Amino acid sequence: VQLQASGGGMVQAGGSLRLTCTASGSIFGINDMGWYRQAPGKQREMVALISFAGIQQYADSVKDRFLISRDNAKIMVTLQMNRLKPEDTAVYFCIAQHLGDDLWGRGTQVTVSS
């Protein structure tokens, strides 16, 4: 299974960005999908996850600003990020849980300027 992420970039505080991640390959058995992020000098942290059934989890820091959704037919997960803050600046990583293993996509940079 490969995860291909797109989106990200640079935006001013208060703006919006959308991240998309699509899985390909042997996709049978993918359960949760979502996003983690890692800021410079900090540990990687969960941002948002969504189960196959659509149950969502969010970090407290992004609740009410970010929205995660998925398209099971396309094996795609999307993270809509609104009202972005400078502290959202990080490398964002797509994750998919596949047959008990965590699979990671390449990171995509999100930079929010003040």
C-alpha cells in the first residue's frame, strides 16, 4: 500500500488549506486513516483520524477548525483546515492503518504566517 498526499503550502493566519491523501496498491484491510503533524523540535502528534465507518477524532487544538472526511470508494482521506494559526505550521503526514500496521505517507509542509 502506498499513500500519496497532496495539498499543503503557505497561507496567512486565518486562511484555509486542504490536504488529500489517497491509498493505492493492496488496499484491502485499510481501517482508520488520518493525519499527524510534526513541528520543528516537537514530537509527531495526532491531528485527526477517521474510521472506515466515519467516526472522527480530533486533537483538541484543531477541534472546530479542521474537518476530516473520507471516500471509501476512492480510499481517500481529506483534511480541510480552516482558521489556520501560526502554531499549525508543521509537516503533515498521512497515516493509514492496514491489517494492524501503521502506514505513513510522505510529509507535506504547511506553513502559516502571522
